[in-house]
Amino acid sequence: MQATATQTLTAMLNKQIANCGILYVKLHNYHWFVKGDTFYELHAKFEELYDEISAFLDELAERLLTINGKPLATLRDYLQHATVTEACGNETAQQMVQTIANDFATIIEELKQGIQSAEQENDQATADILIGMRKKLEKHRWMLTAFLAR
């Protein structure tokens, strides 16, 4: 029997779809425009992160479609529903790393709430996706924070 997305699950998943969409573009911006003595290290890291965020975006949207929901799919929708913001366009390398660490912290807290919502809805498959994302983002946040402590 196929589950059906509730309004709560749909809103929660779409918020994270929007966040992933914004992060995907932001990480590309940072990948292209990072400068300074950490260029090579951060250029590669930002590429790794946008590849991972792209996979999250696809997995979340496919999960929402699987449970008969409708994922957001336009940049306009992403900007309206995301809790992370676009790149400013003039960040230093340190500011880029700090911003991504802060964005990950925001998303981690939202994922904790999303996991609870999915479990309350008896949707363990959605909870499992969110738990996997949380685990990866917590590790990335720790690494980014350690990088900033240089």
C-alpha cells in the first residue's frame, strides 16, 4: 500500500527541496568565485558539496512524488520557501565557509523536526532519508567549523 503525503510532510519536504536548490546554486557560486590561499582546497570542497546537495534534492523530490506529493521545481518557489539564502556575490573565502556552516546548522535543526514529523506519520522511509542527510550535514558542518578554526 502506497503512503500519501500529508500537508505537514509535503511542506517539510518542500522546504528542504527549496533549501537544496538554493544551496546548489550558492555552492556553484562559491566554487567559481573563491579566491586566496585556500582556493584549491575550497574549490574542490564546494564541488563535492554541490554534488551531494544535488543528490539530496533528487532524493527528496522523488520521495515526495512516491508518496503522492508535488515537489517544488522552480527557482522562484525555492526562493519563496527556503530558509537559507542566496549567495551575496562578494563573500571572502572565510565568509563562504561560515555561511555554508550556518546554512547546514539551520537545515540540521529542521531535519530533526522533519524526522519527528515523519515518524509521527509512520513514514519511516522519509525519516530514514532525513536521518541520512542529517548525519552527512553534521559531519560537513563539523569539518567546516574546524577549517574556520585555523
